[in-house]
Amino acid sequence: QVQLVESGGGLVQPGGSLRLSCAASGGIFSLYAMGWYRQAPGKQRELVASISSYGTTNHVDSVKGRFTISRDSAKKTMYLQMNSLKPEDTAVYYCNKAPNRLGDLFDWGQGTQVTVSS
């Protein structure tokens, strides 16, 4: 079973940037399509971006052109570069498997808080 630890969140002004990291341990990270999710207060967790084991990426429309997902399978780490941040990006960000037909996910980590505010 893979364990996931998110880091890199913080408080940033609108228009600023952050780089989130997701460190995996305990499994063969490179086998899995992975995703970044976020959950804002009072809202359901939503997928933000995903990346296949081969490196093919997808980003939801609300972050397209601003966020970039990437992975370094040798380091068992996935990243989310977030630029031009907006207050509506404020949420706890989590990493996990990308959505799949089995609905199979790893245990959720603690997440990392991103707050965009002036």
C-alpha cells in the first residue's frame, strides 16, 4: 500500500505561486495514474489535475493555463505548480490515484492547506 504525504502549501497573495509536492512511499508509485484533488470549505473534494504513468496530463478548465501537474517516478514524487493563484483556489489539496473504473484509491493523506488572500 502506498502512503502519501503532501507539502508545499501556505498563504499567498492573489497572483502568486506555490509548488505542491506529493511524496509516496511503500509501493510502486510509477505504476499508477495520479491526481491532485482539492476540497474547499463546505464543498466536495474535486479533481484538479491528473497524470498518467506515462506522463500524459489533464487539467480541469478552472486551472488550465495556471496549474501544471508533473511527476518524477524515480523520486516517487508528484508536483503541482500553481501560478496566478486566485482566492477561489483556496482549499486543502490532496494527492491520490487518478479516478478509475474501480473507484480504487489509496488512503488519503493529511493534505496541504493553500490560502489565497490579500
